[in-house]
Amino acid sequence: MISRALLVLLLFGSVDGRRVRGHRAQTRRPETPESFPLDFTAVEGNMDSFMTQVKNLAQSLYPCSSQKLDQEMKLQFLVNSSVTCNDGSPAGYYIKESRGSRRWLIFLEGGWYCFSKQTCDTRYETMRRLMSSSKWPTTRTGTGILSPQPEENPHWWNANRVFVPYCSSDVWSGATMNTEQNDYVFMGSLIIQEVIKELLTKGLENAKVLLLAGSSAGGTGVLLNVDRVAEQLKDLGHGSVQVRGLSDSGWFLDNKQYRNTDCIDTVSCAPTEAIRRGIRYWDSVVPEQCRQLHEGEEWKCFFGYKVYPTLKRPVFVVQWLFDEAQMMVDNIHLTGQPVQEGQWRYIQNLGTELRNTMKNVPAMFAPSCLSHELITRSYWMDIQVKGTSLPRALQCWDRSLQSSLRNHGNSSSSTRAPPRGCPLHLIDSCPWPHCNPSCPTIRDQMTGQEMSVIQFLTHLGFDVQRMAQQQGLEPNKLLGMLSNGT
């Protein structure tokens, strides 16, 4: 009821408040809810105000519904029972349909990986929900870009939302049905294909836009699967659906570790070696053009700057310049004693290297913060790069793609320049972690206590005296600027 009323108002903005109230009067309800006429002027310049009006309207219409509005996503197991999690339990997805919407958001969950029987056995004992569906809850509440609340999710709140749990441990790349040689099966890519098939029976066949999003391993999974999903829809007769990708915290580097270690577990193993072992163990598939380009070294396709240039569909990249997961596999540990000078240089170089790999990515959001994952965080609207939030940048990207499609067609990955004042290539230029004042709260990894920016930088080995001298400032003035986040 609410969604229908909102749709009518959004489509026919010329209908004034008197007509709406008159219609209500004809129904002779004993109590008329307070009305909230929408102001459609200056929506571009004040999206927060507009979304507040939408929420107020929804609340005013609440009495017309006899049942409580249910916004949770509900679990559905795959009809094809041969496509399973690692342990053979059924794979599935959570869904909340939005009647009337032709926009679909499919989110791939993250959660590292395992690449051998030993590492998978350990994972099964300690993180079983990432390998089995046996204890999945029946519903999930969306946050960030999966939230149904317009004030938390201004651009995608009313889309059809799908959350696909990660239970294949293969960075969404496995595509084998063979269970004879392994104790576990790896079907990440097949799970995505089956989810798409089932969603076509639930309204996806009428979609205008499908955004395949994911965080961490799910973000890498987006890079590996966005073209496969588009080709699958095309083969099934739905090539008009505009397939796009949103990769969050999945743009890893195949760089040399700060301190080399033996590859005995997932966290300490160098990313290149872990993926080399993994793709054989998982029987992985990678995008065809990338496979051809790196034949014999298909592991390279798991690293964003190697696979991105080969993709046909547009992808928006979200990446912290100082990603905690990257530092972990590079054996940079930010607990205990303050970071030594060699580590501090390595950390700064890490940000520089990452920045260099993203120069040719037209649509991106890269804050200079130490963190991991963003798009499903409740604070995702608070982080800014050069004064622009991520939801705003995604909206600019959407507008530029619509403009591009009118000139290039659905298969083009080119992105036209966005309208003035609507940036979408956003990357911090400041050189150290948390030099962006909108970064998330820093917490000591050992105690959980909040840390000020000065405490954090001092722990990292930041030399206030030397940096002040380089900047031509008094040390106290530099400390004051850091405290203020400037």
C-alpha cells in the first residue's frame, strides 16, 4: 500500500495536496493522517531534505496498512539442490522484493577464503557459517546500501534487495560439481548463476538495472562475475538489463609482503601464493578475456588492477587506501609496540602503490583511511572524499551511465563525464592513514578503546617534529591541525 502510494506521488508530482486529501475524504475515514506535500524543487541540491520528506510521507501513510511494514530480507534456499555450500548443505539467498521497482541490487558477502584441506578444516571449525547453511537465520536486516531506510540509503532504498551469503570459500570463483576428490565442494560462481536463474522468476526479467555488489572477497567476486552475469542474462533472452558492478574492498595488491612467512594459514600466506594454490583447489573460472591475457597465470585475474581493464561492464570501485585486510596479509601488525620506521614507510608506500593502480579507473571512491569494507556499514554516508559522500558519487555514476548508454549501448563500459558538481572519480591525495577527517573512528585493536588521530599516528611511528619541519610549521600547530582533522 505504502509503496504504491509513494510510486504514484513520485511519478505524478503535479498532483497537489488538495486532490490527495480530497480522495481520502471520500473514503470517510474517521481520522485523516497528517499530509506531507513533497517539494520536488532543488532535489539535486538537497537530497537529505528530500529523503526526509519521503520518510515523513511514508510514516503519514502508515495507518492505511493493516499489517506492520516488514522490511527484512527472507531466506530462500536454491531450488537446484545440486548447487551447495562447501559441506554440501543447500546454498541460498535472502530477498526483499520491491513491487513496481525495476532496479535490482544483488550483494555478495565477503569473508576471506581457504585454499587447502588443512586451511579449510580450520575454517570449518572456527567459521562454519561461511562454509555451511545449517545455522543461517531465516531473515536478515539490511544496512548501508542494503537498508530500506531512505535516510541511510538515499539512492537504492526502494530497489529489490538480495543478499547472497558466502559459503563457498573460493572468492566466488568455483564452478565444479565434482565431489569425489575433495572433502569440500567449491561452487561460488555456480551459486551466483543459480541465484540469477531463480530471480528471473521473481521479477528480474523485467529489470532495467542490476547492480552486482560485494565487499571484501565479495568485492573481488564482483570483478570475477559481473561479465558472466551479463552474458548469462543475454543468453537467456534478457540482454536489455543493464548489468553493473560495485566492488568494495576487493581491490587487492599482489605486492611483496613486509615480512615473508611460510604459507601455512590464510592470514599469513602471501596473497599471490594463496590464490595460486586456491584456483587449483577450487577449480576456478575467471573472466574470459583476462584468462586469455594471462593464460597459465590465471591467478592474476583475482587482483583488481589486472582484471579491471579486461571487463566489458562498468564497475564502480570502493577501496580504502590503507585496507586492513591488505595489511594483514602483508604482515603489517598494528597492535602491541609502536610501528617501526621501516613499517611506517611500507604503509605509506602501500597507499601510493594502490593509488597508482587506480589512476585509470573512472568511477571510484578511495578515502585515505585504515579500515575494511564500507558499503554495508551504517556510517557509509558519513565518509567523504573531497567533500563528496559515497552515495552521492554512486548517484553521479548512475547519471553518467544513463547518458553513456544513449550513445554507446548496453555493453559499453565507457563512462561519460558526469554533470558539473557531480564527481565520481574520488581519491584522497593526502599521504598517511586517517589524514581524511571523515574516516571511521579508530580503535585500539587490543583494547577496543577509541584513539585520537594523534595517538594513532604516534603509534604508527609518525614523527611530528620532522613532519612539521617538512611542512614549514611549528610542531604545536601541526598537532592542532591533526586534532581538527585538517
